[in-house]
Amino acid sequence: MPIDLETLERAAAFARLEKNLAGLDEDMAGLLSAIDILNEADLGGVEPLYSPMTTEVHGLRPDEPGPGTGEFLSQAPALAGRFFAVPKII
């Protein structure tokens, strides 16, 4: 993907790099050409990835109190049922 000076100047303005443009056009062109290699990848039959985590690998656990919950609650200065009581701030 070729990059022209106007596009480079706009990108540099967004990144606040206006003072360091010397040689940046060659670096940016090299970076973009390396990224263009990804366009050549054969993605036929590849399902879209909606999340980097899958439930098969990182399954959800039930939201239940663990074995140490009673110990924490016994150290609370005030309780409201099974919860910590805190002063209202609004």
C-alpha cells in the first residue's frame, strides 16, 4: 500500500510527530507493505473470531461463595445480611 506525503502528514499530526517526519515516510511505507502481506492469506473456510477467549478453554464458573467468604465477612466492621455494610455517600 503506497503512502503519500499528505497522508503521512495527517497521521503525524494525529500522533503529534510533526517534528520527526524526516525518514518516517520510508519507515511507514515499509510497515504498510509488511501489513499488506496479510491480504494475501487464504481465509476461505475460516470462521470469524468474535472473542479471543472461548468458553471451551475458559469455561464460565458458577457465581457462588467460595470457602474463604465467611472469613472475610467475620472481619467486616458492619454487615447487612451476607454483605459488607458501607455508609451511603450520595
